[in-house]
Amino acid sequence: MTSGVDDDATIRVNREGFQHIELRPRRLRDATKVDMRVDLFGTTYNSPIFTCPTGGQRSFHPDGELAVARADKAHGAPQYLSTATSTSVEEVNAALGRPVWYQVYAPRTREGCEKLLRRVDAAGCTVIALTVDTSPGGHAETFLRTRPKDLRQCGACHEVRGEDILVKNRPMREGLDAAGGVPVALDWALVDRMRKFWKGKFVIKGLTTREDARMAVDRGIDGIHVSNHGGRVTETLQPTIEALPEVVAEVNGRVPVLVDSGFRRGTDIFKALALGATAVGVGRPMLWGLGAFGQPGVERVLEILQGELKLVMGNCGTRTVADITRAYVEIPNRKS
């Protein structure tokens, strides 16, 4: 999770992008009572900060996704669960006390996709997100250079296949490989079939351009998640904070726009909200907290980010998330 692909350039620009956006606070406004609550897909949360769908969280702590669920419950945050979860959706929903947003990777077969979605639906989930930015994958040079040469100790929890180290326990993929049929292509035809089959809210994760945003909304998609997978798939991409405005402009308020990749501070989150994001996700910070201290570590990460967002909202004179508009940021022309 530390590394990206090739020279790790996309990871770096995700962070550098925030340096080119400046705050424009309004003074003499009473912001002594700041309300960060937001409504997302019919549920009210304490803030617009959610935990991202990172796979295999038990690799970081034995409690894995359950620790994240309990931390999200304690702080009123949405939990986005990966298909590559190391704990079943049913168990995570029980720990969270409400259904997660469920992230879907393109399945090997149409039958497998429908079987997975039926299980997710039966677990009570009403929001799914299809990730579309991981095919055909990337070359993780930093990971390959720094991992141990002797991988025998990994065998208890992982399966080693050439350059890949795969987590053995993937409870949401059980029984899916056996489904017959023609392999599924990750394209708009798949989106159309999934939209027809899935009756709940349907988000597409990994879009970064106005053209794809337009096609998604035209197909009845309920939300767009602007993401470059934390810089872990494709090199030399735009930072998501710079890709966000064109997607927001194209969507024009018709559906929520989520964003992640590189967010580390409350000011980062404020800038995304000012540029039109509905909610902001964090992945690596959540994992570092999980790996260090389990549930208390994730809770502390949420406390820091929610506290910093509340502070910058007060300093900029915004009482509610709805008050945060484009007027509160300036993007200087870097070419001048």
C-alpha cells in the first residue's frame, strides 16, 4: 500500500496538487457552531469523510475490516468495503450497525457478477461501486524492489504466484470462480447490464474525465467516484484534486461526486468540497492507523481529519458543508 507504479509519480502529484490551491477565508462570520453533517445516498453521516475500500485489511491488523467498521460506527463515518475484503460483508455490516457501501471489481463471468450482487443485496447493502481503473493493472516497481527475497514466511496467509502475492482469505470471492460462461469485458456494456440488474444505488469508481462522467450520468448512474486508485495503477495521471472540477462541471449537480487519492489533511478535504465534491475518502491514513493500533488507530485518524475539517470550516467562515463553495478557494495560474 505504500508504493505506486513505475516511478511512483502519480502518488507524488496527488499530494502536490493541493499545494496549488489556496484558501479564500471570509472573516467576521460567526462560525462558533460548525455542522459537518451530510446526507449521502439517504443516510446522514457526521462528516463528509469516508474510509476507502482497501483490500485485505487483516494484513494490517488481525481485526481488519471489523476494526474499521467499529471505528466508522463510533465516528458516524461511511465505510466503503472492498470485494477483496478479508472479512465477509455480513460480518462487517453487523459490526458497523448499518450496510456498507460495497465496491465491486469486474467479475470473471456474468453469472459470477450476478451471484455476488445477490449476496450483497441479501446482506442489506443498497450502494455498490464498480471500480473501472484497474484493468489491465500496473507494474509496482517499488514494491518489487523492496519486498523480501525469501517469501516462505508469507505462505501462512498468502499465495505466491510469480511476482504476485495474493491474500488467501477472500470470503466474497468464494464460489465465484466456478461460475461458467464467457469472460466479462470491463466496458460500458457491462455497466449497462449491471445497471439493469442492480436496483439500488450504483456508483462508478475511477472516472477522471468529463467525457466518461457524461456517459455515466446518461446511463443512469447514481454517483461518480473520482479516483486514480491512490496512484497504484497508472503513472503520470492528473492529481484527483485537479481532475475533480471538470467532472463536477459535467455532472452539474445531477449526482453526487466522491473523490479520493492523496487526502491527508482537513484543508485537503475542504478544498475538494469547495471544488464540488460531495464526500472525500481516505485509504492509506486509515490503514496506517489500523496497522499501528487497530480500531483505536482508525478512530484517531478520523478524529484528526474531522477535527481539522471543523477547524478550517470555522476559520473560513463556513458553518455547514453546504456553505463551502468555489468562492472559498483560488487556483493561481501556474503557467504565468
